[in-house]
Amino acid sequence: MDVSLAMWASTILALCALIAADFFIGGRKPHEVSLREAGAWTAVWVVLAVLFGGFLWWHSGAQPAGEFFAGYITEKSLSVDNLFVFILIMAKFAVPRAYQQRVLMVGVLIALVLRAVFIAAGAAVIGSFSWVFFLFGAFLIWTAWKLVQDARSDEEEDEFEENRLLKAVQKRFPATDRYHGTKLVVREGGRRLITPMLVVMVAIGTTDVLFALDSIPAIFGLTQDPYIVFTANAFALMGLRQLYFLIGGLLTKLVHLSYGLSIILGFIGVKLVLHALHEAGVHVPEIGIPLSLGVICTVLAVTTVTSLVASRRRADDEAARERVDA
């Protein structure tokens, strides 16, 4: 897809305008986000993503549009897994509910900037070394296997482990022991101190980079166009804040999510390996975007249904045991 500098600039400006509108309309004043508000904004971001995909179809044809939708759905599904960790972070830092939307907004913006750096680096590497597809494919297949192993494990991850950058920030810059509204820095006793608000924002933004280690190779397995990779990530991330409040209570019911994500990552990993072999001159079949999009949507739909059924059965079994014990 041929993207001019003007189109890049227009897209970034439009995204900045959307983020600003989101902030001034829904996030300027700290408050507890209701399900109605979260649902409305989630629908807005999904509609905007669909409209952008339609624009790509009109501008460049079905192939780029299909790549965008496949990338967007993949990044969106992987970002749902991020929400589990975000909940742990919010609990660890005891973020008041009224401030959680501000934390998520700034944290997501940090994540978007860092992902843009990752995308630029990935595009440069792919442009110079085609064999990197073998590495990306092998990494995704290994990640898929690890997700299955983690899902089968009886151990539950109930604590958030701080990354090195966050530990360095906390060690180098002394912080207050309580929140001061939405202030990031305050002055106490004649010295400047950072607040827990700034610390948790850094935690959200930098932790997302760890998830980008598999999501970025995954979307490059669907398209090698940096413009599509960036916009798919942007639309998936920008709706993440509202999704957090909308389905936060339902996350524990998605018990088969890890299995679904492992299938998707493994499928894309195989797609990357086949593409790498094809680029090396080996005559192997390649997986097209229509098939990729179909597999991704089918896996997510089946995973959601089986998760809800399993959760319902588990709840019924627990209720039955309670009646017996009583």
C-alpha cells in the first residue's frame, strides 16, 4: 500500500484529535465510569475502526482493508488479555475508581508511543532481513505453546511483578504514600515528590510493551505494511480504556481465552514460516487474508461461547455443593 507523507500526517493528526475528544468529553473530570458510558464509548471506537477499514477499502482496495480488519481483531483480542494485568496493577496500587480512567488513558498513550517505536523497528528489520520471518514465526509458535502450558497450570498469577523500569523510577524518584487527586508531582517539605498516580501510569504503559513482544510479530504476520500495523494497533489500544470498565467483571468468565489466543498465535506463526519459506524460493502454499480473518473470528467466537458455558457449569456446580453442605 502506497502511503504518502501527507496521509501519514493526516492520520496521526486525526488520531490525536480523536484522543483529545475522548479526553475532553469523557475523561477530563475524574469520575467512576458507568457501564452505560463504557458501552457507548466502546461502540464509538469500534464504529470508528470499521469506518477506517471502509476508508482503506475505498482508497486502496479489499486487500489492505482485509489486512487492517485481521490485524485490528487480533490486536483487540490480545489486548483483552492485557486487561487481566491492568486489574492486578490497579489493585496493587489501590487506585481509586474515580481516577482509574485517567490512569488508563495516559497509560495507553504511553503504550501507543512505545508500540510505534516497536513497529518502526520491526518494519526496518523486515525490510532489510527477510529471514526474520522465521524468527517471528518460531517465536509465535513458542508463545502459543507457552500460553497452553500456562493455561493448564494450576498456579494462578495473583500478584503484579514490577518491571525494571518501574523499579528504577520508584528508587530514583521518591514518591508520596497517598494520592493527590490527579496530580503527578507535588511539593512536600520543600522537595518535589512523584505521586502514586504517576507510578501506576508508568506501570500500565511499560507493562503493555511486554505484551507487544508477541502482538507486534503477530500483526506483522498478517501484513507487512507499517501504516496498517500502526493504525490497527492504535484503534485497538484507544478503545482499551472503555473496554476495561465494560468487561472487567466478565474477564474471569473467559476461562478459555488463553487457549483461543494460543491457537491464533500458533496459526499466525505457521503463516509466517510458510511466508518465509516462500520468500526463500520453496514452493509451499501461503495463507491468504480471507482465511486468516475467518480463522481468527471463528476461534474467538468459539472460545467465547465455550468459556461462558464452562463458567456457567462451574457456577452451577459450586451452588450445588453449597446446597449439599448446607
